[in-house]
Amino acid sequence: MTQIATDTARKPGFSLFSKRKQVPGDFWGGLAAMLVALPAAIAFGVTVYAAIGPAYAAYGALAGIIGATVIGLVASTLGGTDRLISAPCAPAAAVLSAFAIELVSQGVSPGSIVLLLIMLGVLTGMVQMMLGFVGVGKLIKYIPYPVVSGYLSGVGLIIIGSQIPIFFGTAGGTRWWEALVSPWLWNWHSVAIGGATVLVAVAAPKVTQRVPGIILGIVAGLSTYFGLALQDPALWNVTGNPLVVGPLGATGEGYFASITGRWHEIGELRLGQIAGLFGSALTLAVLLSIDTLKTCVVLDQLTRSHHDSNRELIAQGIANVASSAVGGIPGAGTMGATLVSLNSGAATRATGVLEGLFALVAALILGSFIAWIPVAALAGILIVIGLRMIDKEPLRFVESRATVFDFAVVLAVVVVALTIGLIAASAVGVGMAIILFVREQIGGTVVRHKMYVNQMSSNWYRPEAEVRILDQKGDQAVIFELQGSLFFGNTQQLYADLEHEINTRSYIIIDMKRVQSVDVTAAHLLNQVRDAIQERGARLLLSNVRENLPNGHNLREFFEQTGLMDAGDDTVRFFPELDSAIAWVEDRILGEVEAEPVEEVPIQLHDMDLFAKHKDETLKELEARMQLRNYQPGEALYVRGAPGDELFWVRRGAIHIMAPLGAGRTRHIASFGRGDFFGGLAFLDSLPRSNDAIAHTATEVYVLSREQFNQIAEGHKKLAFNLVIAMARTLAMRLRHAEVELTMLQEY
């Protein structure tokens, strides 16, 4: 099995048998899978139909054979997973047998029970198809592990419980606990046959891996049966013998004739009876889907491939509809048979098709032999399968207080499955999953970072005097960066984190860039925050309020609908990004008032801080060596990789520095406005530009080339020296401020 085979099998137009070198592996993989899947399918079928009455055990065996054949052929042909083996499985047997037992207790006739079982299988397949069409396939695998573990363990225990009376050969209607404690009711022939089967099936894998343990177990059960028959001649009769499956009855007035007749009676079913099947069909569809997708995930890990979840669900649904329609039992992608086929050389989806064909051939050739299989041997095989389904890993959860609740979830699902049923267990599982989610959300905080404006400034580079003011007064504004989902489970913790700040700060900035969803309770909390700061004349600033959350909702529209925005009040303001909110607060702290935008007046050299202490004659000579350039919004002053041989001073307008992030993406990392200079780093180290400088508004700049700088330095050494020192000082100040911000970010 190679990755090349996997990739080839996925090419468009690939034929199941297009590569000759893959045929032997698929052949032996399909044969090995059949040897595992067919006996188990027969056992599952007998379990389901024997619940109707002992006379229906043969029908069950044939239903298992039909299921193994049809599901193997259809699911593998249409499915989205290479090498997956699909066949009747334990969850199907558990749900269907429990359903049949309930109908028997209600006094429903055996014929009607058979028809209802067929209808239940058909509805289950249709539900699976619907789940695949609506895209639920990718969501089922996100069901929490404790819930899935409880499901599987519950199904395993139900299978074991249903087989104990058959294993001991007690009379029909005997409860499993009654059979365990009543040795006088046991049929010792059954005990001997079942015991030999279990012993060999469990021990065989420790001795050899060439022959599946299930096959060796059935051989041991058959050998024990015929050994007992040497002492009891009555055991040589197959007809009417309760110890064996009995004649399959697949011709004449047999099984197929019975199923055809039942389908003609479908019009006699009441609508209420059919509607009553949907609950069981939904439960069974979810269980089979989980079983299938769990196997697909394991198969992906082993083969480094990738399955199509939704396509696989649709294929499984079609296969279950087809199987049930012709009298078979539904199934799923099975772990045991899949791993056996994989180890035997399976390479493509042809393996599953061959498994179905081999099952059909085996049934036709060995039909008479199958009639002699002891039901106690099948019960022993199912007990082994049930034991292997029980997940022992959650027992470790009781060792730690942090995982005790997870163990309680597993235990609750198992208990409900055993005492009430798998339908109720599915509801409990969903409820527990919600509780698990809420618990995890409550246990953590949605506040990712909390800082003040004197710890995290905007990308606007300001004069040194303004920076000192912001360092002193920046704690008037607090910044909260939130993350995750804001919902009723964590609003109290969020309010506790905000409470002190909303009572003391003049500006509350809440960044929602990493918020995934917001419910009404969280929106109400923000309304409370607004009301609390409104009384003090403070401001609430919300940044990155996206109009397209991951769940498809418009967060800005949601806040408007919940009353957070009031047209007559400016307490709450929205900003497109956090940097613009911080810059707005900085302007307020520095004393700038909100006013209508006016056209900027170009600043002169002598009005810039960098040249404030130089003579006018010197500045005139410097200005004469500079170029005056104008740029329109969006126009690049320089781009990454360009030579760094020019210095820029902004006369008017605004410049944004954009850093590359890869894959054609950039990020805004700095802004320069009227009176600022930029481009000094590349000018000093003579390396190419590392970022892009883009005009944000209509911009006018002074440009000094290195050549002109060197010329003016010859006649005005002090000016050149002071210019370099001023640039180095400004760059050092900016670097120091960036270092403080990085340190603050690492604290969280």
C-alpha cells in the first residue's frame, strides 16, 4: 500500500480496476474483509430477527448476508473513501433488536414487525442521505469524545445483554440477568459451544494474524457442536433445531417471497406508525454516521488520504435504503473489516466491491453450510464484538478532578442507553455536549489582552512632546481585546473584568477582531456598559465590528437591532480597526477637538520639530536641495525592494506604511502625518526598502536624496550631524516604544 496508489485512485475518471498491480491487493483485501464481515453480519441479522421469534433466526441470517452484499457493493461504488469496508454493524443490531423487542411486547404481529424493520432501515438511509446533502457530514465528527464513547460503550453492553440468553440457551423471553443467575435454565450444549467460540476468538489473535479470530471462533463453535452431535444423534437434524440457524428459506415461499408480500401490505400501515419510526431512524442514522466517519478518520491517518464526509454519508444512505428494500439490515463503515482488508493489501474502493461480491458467492456456495452454524457460536462472536466496543479509556477520567465531569457524561449516556434506550441516550448526549461546551467557556476568559493607551499606541508617529503627554495621560483609556464567543455563559465573567475600568476610565476601547459570535445576553451586557459610562460622560469605542462573522451574522447590524447604537447619543462609536480607535483617543487626550475636516496647509521646514533650531539661511539652502513631490491617494511613494537612498518629510496629507505578510497580503504597521519624516532606517543602513509607503490622502512631501545630503554635509557639517542625530533619536524612541508594546503583549 503506497501513497502513489492512493493518489492514483483519486484522479478524475479513475477506474476501480485500472491499475493491474493494485488488483491482487484489492482481491486479497476484499476476501479478508468478507471473512470478517460476513460472519458478523449473519450474527447481527440473527440477533435482530430472533427477537421476533426463534423461527425468524434463519430470516435474520439471510438478512445479514443480503446486508453484507448490497451495502458492500453500493457504498463502495458511490462512497467518498478508498479502502473503506461497509457492512451490517453493532449499532444497527442494537437499535433494530431493541425496536423488535418493543414491538413484540406490544403484541404486533411478526409479519408487521418485519415490514416495520424494513421501513425503519429505509428511513434510516434516507436520513443519512439528507445529512450528507445538507453538509452535516463534516459536523458529526465534532461530537465530543465523551458522548461518542458513551454511545459505543452503551451499544456494546446492549449487544452483550441481548446475547447472554442465547449464549446460555435459555427459553425465549428470559432476561439477561435472569439467565446469568439461573444455571438450572441453561442448555449446556449452548454453553459449551458459545464458550469454545469466545475462548478461541479472544485467544486466536495472540497466536496468529493470518486468519481472523472471528473465523477461528466460528470454526471452534462448529467443531464443538459436531463433537456433541456424536454423542447426541438429535443434533444431526437441522430443521426445527433451536441450536442452529436452520434452513435459510431463500426460494419459493421463503424469505424473498415474504418480503415482497410485506411490501404489498405497506398501504395498510397507519400514518402514525410510520411517523413513529422517525425517532428511531434519526438515532440509528446518527449512530451509523458516527461509526462510519470515525472509521474514515482512522483510515485517513493510516493511509495519509482524505475522505469526503458528505459524499460518504450519501453513499451509506443509498446503500442502507437498497439493503433494507430487499430485506437486508442496514450497516456502516466498519473498523474491524476495514483494518483487516488494509493489512491484506487493499488499495482502492474496489476492495469494498469485491467484499460484497465475495459475500454473495459465499452465501450461494455455502448456503447449506450456514444453516448448521450454531446460534450460540454467533452469540459468542457478538459478545466478543460487544466487549471490544466498550471504551475503557474514560476510566482514567476518574483519576483527575479536571476530567471527572467528562466521566460522568460517559456514564450518563451509558446508563440512559441501558435503562431507557438509545433514542433517549442520543438526547442526553446532545444535552451533555452543550453542557461541556458551556462549562469550558465559563472556565476561561474572553479577554485576550488588557492594556492602556500609554502601553499600546496607534501607528501614528507623533512628536516627542506629544509622546510624553500620552505617556502621562494614556491611562485614561483602556483597551480590551476580546476573543471567542460572547454568550450567556461568560457574560458575568466579562462584566467582572470590565467593571473596575468602566467606573474609572474616560475611554473604553473594545476590539472584536477575534470574536466569533455574540448572543443577545452579551449585547445586553454592552448596553449596560454604555449606560454606566454614559453617566460619567465617558466613551465606549468598538473596533473591528465585522459585518460577516464566521456564523454568517452581521455583528454591526445586530448591535443596532439590540439598541446599542442610539442616533441621538455619541457615547458609542464604531471604528473599522483598533488602530483608528486608539488614534482617535490619542487626539482627544492631546486636546484636539472634533471638527469638520478642512484642507491642510502645507507645513514649512522651519515649522517642523526636526529643524526648529536651525537658521533660516541654512534651511533655505536645504530646501533648495530637496524635491517637492505630490501623490494621490493609493499611490506608492516607494515599494519593498526599492533602493533606500531618499528621506521624506510630510508637508501635508498622510502616509501609511504597509508590511508584507506573504501570499500577496499586507498589514498597516505605521502612519505619518503633517510634519513627520520617514524612510530613515533604509537611508541609514543603505539596504533596500523592507515595506511599502502608500499615500492615504492627497499628500505633498519633501524628498532629500543621499547625493544631495552628502553635498550639503560638506558645507553644513553641523546641520548634517544634527540631522543624523535627530533621525537616530527619533528611530530609537520609536523602537523603544515598540519594544514596550511587544513586552506588554507577551504578558498575556
